[in-house]
Amino acid sequence: MDHQAEYKKNSISLLGAISMGTGVMIGAGIFALTGQIAELAGKWFPLSFLFGALVTAFSAYTYIKMSNAFPSAGGIGMILQKAYGPGAIAGGAALLMAFSMVINESLVARTFGTYVLRAFDLTELEVLIPVLGVCLIIFAYAVNRAGNKSVGLFSMVMAALKIGGIALFAIAALWAGGYSFEPSSPDGASFPLAGFVASIALSILAFKGFTTITNSGAEIVSPHKNVGRAITFSILICVVVYILVALAVGSSLDLDELIKAKDYALAQAAQPALGPIGFYLTVLLAVVATASGLLASVFAVSRMLAMLTDMEMIPHSHFGMSGSIKDHTLVYTVVVAALLTIFFDLSRIASLGVFFYLVMDVLIHWGCFKYLRQEIGARGFVMITAIVFDIIVLLVFAGMKLQSDPSIVLIATLMIVAVFIFERWFLSNWINQSAKAHSHDHSEH
């Protein structure tokens, strides 16, 4: 059976695609990562978002070129299969992307729990954070079961509410702080260049939600032009929002306060700048942003896994469940996200996401550069620049983590190696160029 037939063409509008992309990005980027980025970058943390956007722009170039040429509901899987053929490199990298998206879901879910507890001044009950996070994941599962129209409408409403609300928060906080930005540490502590470069890895993670759009390419109206437009607009919207909020947080808190409250930085910043009402409105915004971010991510990753199954790049078992492949992969997605939410804290979840995503991203660019750049009309120097940026940021981030949390580097390395060994066992070869022609035809029907 060809499961791609279950996907509804023209079921996601351009506005819906932009809402989906911004929903995933802002859910993770602002509320979950601002404090962690400041911890690494010091007083320069707003610039980290700008540099993260720059690296993401080079990265997005490859995805846009590929999506314009071959829009597919399998997005990343399709790109990798066309580059490497249906072998273990393509399958392993596609699974890294899927896992990085699930990791993002757990990051957002724990952020939701953290902000809800702040609203009721229950921060000492940290055991409730994963409980609340899992509840949000179950809610996202229920909405996704209702289908694309429910997801699209919900995403658009949520995106409008949170972008407008977060922008208002930023402007109000800057106004209350006299438009000054001095996130200086009282002891005058300095931060090394390595910390700033490492922080860019987390900033990239805050923008990687644009791949959500790539993974729904076949369902977007006029995908050959609108996938690229949706990605571009999503990144532009998010970089403006991120920098505004970073400046607002920096004008309200000094650096030590910001790092101490890194898991709920915006709520902490809202209280001195905007008072109790501003604090509760910011918590409400966080709840809206994380809910919509998780919803959009679950929507995309479950469909990506279904397409990878259809492409025969990953094995599948229904475990006695009824329904379609998409229904099964939706269950797998939320179960893994729930387990990560329970067993890892925000910092370690973000680190895993960085390693998985950047390794996959390098493989995407290299495969498209080596095998497809002529076919899709892409500029090779842009792809090579993206690879260089990714490798520099990844190595520096890994170096910092080896000093502060070496076990998470080991865990990430073992998981990545395990993914590729598993795919090599399942698909029997690393690169299958001889089967590329067949896989091209298969992924386009």
C-alpha cells in the first residue's frame, strides 16, 4: 500500500505553513533556550540569536532548493534518499532528524511544566514538571488525531496570539527598562569566545523548526514556491521576535539573575519590568507558545516517520494497533517524547537535540552538494559554507559540554552510532546509488 495517498494535497495554506514553522521555533527558542544561551554567551546573548539565524539561513538554502524541486510529505527522508539512495546513511540521518524533533518536543513539554509551576509558585515541586509535560504531549496527540484542518487552524490561532503577545511583552519590558540593555554581571565576569560560539548551537536549535515545513511539503498549497516562502518568512519572523525578547530580558535582569532563572527566564524578567500582571501574562504566553510548538512538531514528525516507513527506510510494527501507518507513528512519537520528558532535564535535552540535528544537517548538505547540486540548480559554495558553520559550532559545543557534562556527549555519541548500526543492519548497505533511480520515482508518487 502507498501511504502517501493518505496525505491531502493543498490541505495546508501558506499562512498555515508559516504558523507551523513559527509555532515550533518560538515554542523552543524563546521560553526554553534563552537562559541557556545567556549562560554560554554572557552579555552578548542577543547576538547569538542573530548569528544563529545567519547559520540557519545558509542551512535553509539546501532545504528550500530541494523542497522546491521535490516537495514531499517525507521532507528530510526524501532529500536524503535522493542524495544517498535508500541505504543506511540516508536512513540513519533521517532517523537523527526524527529523533531531534522528538527531543524538541520533550524540551518544549518540560518548559511548559516549568512555567505552569512558576504561575502557582510551586517551583519546589519539580517532580510535577514531567507530569505536566506528559499531559501536554497527550493533548497534542488528541488534537493531531483530529486531522490536518484542526492542526492548521489551531496553529494559525496560536501563532497569531503568541507572536503578537511576545512582541508586546518585549516592547513593554524595553519601555519599562528605559530601552537600556545592560545585562552585566555584578562581579564583572567575562565569557570566552568559545562560549559564544557554543551558544550559537543552541540558537540554531531555536530555528530548526523550519524543517517542519519541509516535512509537510506535499500537503502545502503550490508547494514548489510556497515551501521556500514559508521557510523564509518563518525564519525572518522568529529572528525579529528572538532579538526583541533577548533585549527585553537583558534590560530587566542582570546576567547572574538570568542564568539562575534560565529555565523560566521570561517569567523572571517580566516581574520587575511589568509587575504581577505582566508576570502572569508572560506565563500564559509561555503556555500558549509551548502548546502550539508541541502540536506542530508532533504533526510533522509523525508524518515524517510514516513516509520513512513507506520509503522502506525504517522497519515498522503496529504492535496490535488498528488504523493507518500515520496513526501508529503518531503513537510512537508521543511515547518517545514522553519518556525523554520524564528522564532528562532541559539542558541535557537541548544538548541531545544539538548533536542529533547538526550531524544530520551536515549529511544533508554534503549529500546534496556531492550528488544533486546540478539537478536542483544550487550554488555549491553556499552548501559548503553551511557545512563549515555546522562543524565549527558542533565541535566547539561538544568541547564545552565535555568540560561541563561529559556524560551527555557520550550518550549522544552512543545513540548516534547505534542509529547508524541499526540502519546498516536493516538496509544492508551504506550508500545505494544503484537504487537511486527507483527511489526517486517511488518518493514522488
